[in-house]
Amino acid sequence: MWYTLDNNNKAIAATSVTEAAKWLDENLERKVVKQDYIGDIWISTVFLGLDHAWPKGNTPVLWETMIFGGDHDQYQDRYDSYENALEGHKTALNLVKQK
């Protein structure tokens, strides 16, 4: 249910919530995948560390993009890989830029 990342940004199941919390605390900069501002609109993509897949048992969903501000405020999408999170971030940027 809780995950960390290896050096290639691949998810590794943590043995406990304590292990995951310690990793996140020691690797805060790795939690942020990408963040951009377009005017006063903030687009943020991060590693969550906690599996958000539903139903459980599917591929873990561990990354999330959100838009804060503007016409798409609170837009959210989640991903099952670092690479998909990067693509999702680009999609969110393009959504904001379309305005």
C-alpha cells in the first residue's frame, strides 16, 4: 500500500508505513515530479507514496497532477508510472494554455 522510489523512479513496495514515511522525509525533492506556474495558475505533479488504485490489486497508482487556480481549478489526474506522470503534467499544462 505504501511505496518508495528507486534511483530510476520505479516504485518499490515499502515494508511498513514507517519505512515509507522515513523515505519521503529524507527525499522530499524526489516527491516533486514537476511544477509550473502559468500566470497565477499552479500545475503540480507529485509522487504520492500511497497507492490510490481502486479496486486494490491493480497496478499501483502513485503519482498525481493537479491544477490550482483558473478555469480548471482542482483538475486532477493520477498515474501508475513516473513516465505517465510526466505526460500527464504536459497534458495539464496544455489544458491551461488553451485558454
